[in-house]
Amino acid sequence: MKLSKRLLLLVVSVLFVVLLGACNSKEQVSSHSSSPGTASTESGKEYPQGVTDKEIVIGMTGPQSGPTAIYDSARKAAESYIKYVNENGGVNGRTIKLIAYDDQGQPAKATQAVKRLVEQDKVYALVGSIGTVSNLASLDYFKEKGIPTVMVGSGSSKFVQPSIKNVLGLGVINYAVEANILLEYTVKELGAKKIAIAYQNDDLGKEGYETVKNSIGQYDGVEIVQEVNFLTTDVEFSSHAQKIQKSNPDAILVFSSPNPVANLKKDLYKIGMKDIPFVVNSVGANDTKMFDLAGADVWEGTISAASIPMPGSSDDESLQLFVERFGKDYPNEPLVGVSQSGWGQVEVFVEALKLAGDDLSWDNLINSLYKLDKWKGSMYAGVSFSPENHYGSTSLFITEAKDGKINPISNIMTYDPATKTVTVEE
């Protein structure tokens, strides 16, 4: 199935209404020097913290337990890729060491873990740390310390709009970009006129919800007939399901993390809402574990999006390596979804290290990321950075859950931060 050509002209002018004022701000810069504490090595050279003649130490935080533990597949994939890199000589003669702490998806624990990584473990950079709310809780600290924070495991606009000097890259597609594209698909391809919205009541869910609220006026005769919200830890969704049912929607749009989405769809299924299109943001749906969380019959037909090609759908070398290596290291983990992001995020960081050479100052690492322009050497469809564009990955495609798999059902769409337009690849 292909999306309407209207997407070629889709101007996401309302994309960041929730951030009015911020979009016109100057680039935020760290109040801390961009040169961290240095240490002498055996060779007599001085390097930034976390770097020796033989090793680079990086840090990551994320939920390894708790209600969002499904995201721990990203850490496992990152470890798998790092192991592969080290077995093949490392990067410019140095191996990489990853220190990862479990924050249980709790912002306070995430902040403590980040401070421990930076101040006690003395990591060189933070790479692929998982969670919107958790990373936002540490954002001021990232700015204060100036430590490179690469490929954040979030799609929040607050990390990239406006750009922050030392925070570069979203591990998943930007929530607002994705919300506009999912809305377009729901209206134009599914023919929905009456839409119910369910969203997680935090920064992860609110950005998608507010984007749809601000964009829906572009579509004649389309209205929001019901809104329900919930917390990450909620498990009871019968009242939410009943409210949605009473509104008699043509489609349901959901912006959430995985567990609440699974529980909501189970309760909708119980009351007979089996055939209403169920459209979910990528971080809440694009993982084959969802067939287990919700039940195979319940999850069947769910529409979502993805920013990385699916195994079996591409002959991309990086994707093939991921399937072979991660499948060997973690045979019980899914090869679609969260794990792909974890692998891809470290691929981007490693490429920047290669480009930086032996000058591993924080400034040079950042400048090395700026050299990536539509780079296709990772699993992402394309990665680009510039001083004005810290998004990193800006491409996605629509998916459908079917027969235990997540299948692509559209061409790749790419958002241009400069023009705020989306184009569809032929």
C-alpha cells in the first residue's frame, strides 16, 4: 500500500506548537567548557575522560526492569554490536566498553545513574540512553556538563528543537513528525472522520497528542470524538475502552509506551472493538514482543511506523549483520523494533569515532557527527547532522502487525527539518 501523494506537499508548520518561542531561540550551548577533564596515558598523551590509548568507555541508562523493561532489548543490541566491533579490532585501535545502569524507567533513578556515569565512572560519552521522561529529567545536567549525548532513545522535540550543542540524534523518529504522518494515514488511507485519541500522560505521549490536536483542523469534516489518557504504570483500561466505544470512532490513535498500549487493546478486544483501525506510535508498537504482551489475535492488524528496515525486507549489509550477530548473542530477543534501534544508535556513534581519528576531544566528536550527510552506513534509512539539524534520523515508513510479524506497508518518507516538509520515496 502506498501513501497519498499529498504527503509530498505536507508542510508540518504546526509541528512544534507545543514549543512556541523555543523554535525561535538561538542554539542552546553548555555553560560548561566543551573540553572535559583530561588524563595522561602510558604514551604520555592526554585524552578526555573515559579515553586511554587502548579503550573508550561510554555510558547508557535505561529500564532493565520495571513496566518498560521491553526497551532493554536496545541495551542488549548495543552490547552485541560493541562486542562485534571489539572482536574486529575496535575503533582506530581502541576497544569500546559500555557501562549500562538500570533506571527502571524512573526519572529520579535515571538522573542518579547519569551522574554516576559522568562523575564516578568518568565515561567519555552517553550513547543511546533510553526513555523520554528519564532523559528529559537529565537534560539540564547534560547541558551543564557538556558531555556528548548521542542518539538519545527518544523522539522528543525538546532534545533537538532548538539544537543543543552536545545533544545530537534521536534514536527513533521525532514524535511530532510521526504523529502528523500517522494522522495523514488515518484520514487519507483509512478514511477516518471520527478519531479517538489515547495517550500516555507524560512527555512521550503528550507531544503526539498535542500535534494531532493542532493538525486535525487541516482535514475537512474530521474530528476528535474522544480523548483518554493514562500512566505508564496503569494496567486497568476497561473504563478507557468503554469511553472509546461510546464515542463510536472510525479509528483510534495511540501515543504511548508498549505495556499500556497492549493492555488498552486487550480491553478494547474484550468488548468487541476488534475491527476498528488501531494506529500506534512506533515506540509503543514496533516490536514483535507486542504479540506476546497483547496476545497474537489481539495485536493482529495494528498499524504503526518504523525508522529502520525490517529483517528480510532489505539486503542492507548492516541489517544482515545485525540479524546474524544479535540473533546469535541473544537468540530469545526479537529482531524487529527496539533491538534494531539499540544497534543502530551505536553504529552512528562508532562512525563518528572513526571520523574523529585520534583527536577525541568532545568538540571534534561533535564536528565528526556533522560530517554525516544522508549517511546510510547504519541500519537507519539515512542519518544527517549539521549545526542546525540535530535530529539524526528523519525517515520512517508505515507498518502493519500481521501473522506474528511487523510488515512495511508504505514507501519511505523523509522529513526535512529545514523546510518542515515530508517527501515520499518512489
